[in-house]
Amino acid sequence: MRLFAAVWPPPAAVRELDEAVRPLRQRPGAEGLRWTRPAAWHFTLSFYGEADEDQARDLAVRLGRAAARAPGPVPVRLAGAGRFGDRTLWAGVHAPDTGVGALTELAAATTAAGRRTGLLPPDAPPSFHAHLTLARARGRRRTDLRPYVEGLAGFRGTAWSAGELLLVRSMLPAGGEPGRPPHYEPLERWPLGP
């Protein structure tokens, strides 16, 4: 099974962002992008790839410990946008005070859990970049994502608290149909903090 650790925004935050993104989906050229489903929007803290049942159980124990060691819920808000080259459009996160630092520390702890479980190489660095993927270019297409980033530049969602760490199973579409999104199934959830 393919696993990753994540933080999911609450439904109200997703609705706000979806309303801001809706006009972007109507822009000329938007059909050249594969838009992610709002229900699947999340922050990936660590991606582990394929794991067997024993590794998944070991990872779950370690992630539970990492969640318990977290200082508690992290105040964040979805804000602005960015891009990874001309391939991926994403929404950003604004976390007042130490929020981004707390998410980064949590991501580092989830990466360490993956290393100790053997799902990640011993020298794997944390690769967390606080973002929520909105769209990807289709196939090998290159798309000028700058207008989309500019369209979300002023977006500032309502503040919320990231209060849970999730272990999620990613299931690819049957038959490997290109362009179809994976299905995500939360396997475990832990509150952040003691």
C-alpha cells in the first residue's frame, strides 16, 4: 500500500479556497490543467511510498508518538499561491507566529518515523514545502501558471487550527488510467499535542 502523512484542512477552509479557485478553472487554457478535487486537498508532510502491513503498523506507532510530542494544534490559514515551474499550481499557507515552523517540525518528525521504519533511506532529508496542490499540467505539457498564481495572490482564508496528523493510503485508479486522480483513505488519525 502507498502511504503518506498529512494534515487536512477543515471543510470551511476548503470551501473558501474552492470559491477563490473556481474562476481560475474557467480561464482560457485551464483545460490544459488537471485540477485536483477539493475533497482531496491536503498538506503532505512525508510521502513513504509502498509499505507492507508490518511497516504500516510500525509507522503508525511512530507517527502516534510524533503527534503526541507536537506542541498542540497549529494556527494556519490558506493564503496566496505559487507554482513549481510550469507543471504544478499550489495554494500557500500562512501560519502566524511559529505555525509554519511547527508544521515543518512535524514534517521532520514524520520523515524521521519513515526512516526508522525503513520506508525512507537513512539519510532522507525532510522535503516538506507548505503547499496544497491545486492543479498539474496534463501529460508533458508546459503551462504558464503565472496568471493563475496572480489570480490567487490576494486570497487570504479564514484562520483555522491544524489539530490532527493523518496516516493516509493513496490508491491509484484501476488500470492506471492517465489523468484520473488517486483515492485517499485515512488509516489513522492522532490529535496534535499531549
